[in-house]
Amino acid sequence: MATRRTTHRSSSGKKLYAVRDSSGKFKDIQTYKRAQGADIKRKSKAESKSSKKK
């Protein structure tokens, strides 16, 4: 199961991602900008399979 992330705003107004564990408690909070950058740098399984076929 994918990690569920909820969005919040910091006191300065930046968008935040809050990652929760299986019990619903906060495990990690990071800025949307950092989380988005990490997601873009990483390829999904489907993307890596399609690039190997070519």
C-alpha cells in the first residue's frame, strides 16, 4: 500500500506534506517542494519497465 500523504500549510504559508504511519500518527513532515522534487527524480516501476523495452 502506498504511503498516504496529507497536505498542510506552515506558518510561513509554504505547502507541507505530512506522511502518516499505519496507525495514523505523523511519521515525517516535509515541504511540498522537497517531496515533489524527490518524486520527480525517482522512476516508478511502470516507467522503468517501459524504458527497458525500448
